[in-house]
Amino acid sequence: MNAGTFWYVLLLVLGALVGAAGSLAQSTWVPGGLVLALLASAGVFYGGLRATGTQFGVVAAGAGWLGAIVFLSFGRPEGDVAFGGGFAEMVYLLGGMALAVICATLSRLLPPAP
């Protein structure tokens, strides 16, 4: 596995972890947990851009984040769900997607001047 693939796989897993942790935190501490979850999501998306230097780093982190969110929104046969369908859940879902798009549309980083 080369270095590029390693970063993308790491960002995919990190995005999934942040998405899962954010889905639990956003409903636990309202509104502080929502803000914390969105800041963590923005951090992993922007970190993906900085780590790889391309927008594909944001896509990898965003794919992991969205995959975890979708998986947790299905619920179990017993009726347990991570998302109750309230206002905070929608803000987290739509806000996180908006943050991923914002980070993906940022221009590539310029190398530092000597």
C-alpha cells in the first residue's frame, strides 16, 4: 500500500468514527454537542484536505462520515435508533454535508514560499 492509499483509507475510517461519535454527541448535549460534532466534522474534512493536498481527501473523509450517519439512521429491529428525527439531527446531517462541500471546494493549498 503506497502512502496516498494509506491516507485515503485512514481518512475514510476517521470520517466514520467522527460521524458515529458526532451522532451520539449532538443529541446528548444540546446545543453544545451539536456545535462540537459539527466542529469535529469540519476538522476531519479540512484535515483530509491538508493531509492529502487534494479534494479527494475531503471526499474520503466525507464518504466515511456519511456512511456512518446512514448506517446509524437505519435503526435496529428492537426499535433503537441513533437519530430521533428532531431538529438537531437535521442540522447535524445537513450542516455536516455543507461543511464537506465547503472544504471540497476550497482551492488547493499553495506550497509555502521560501
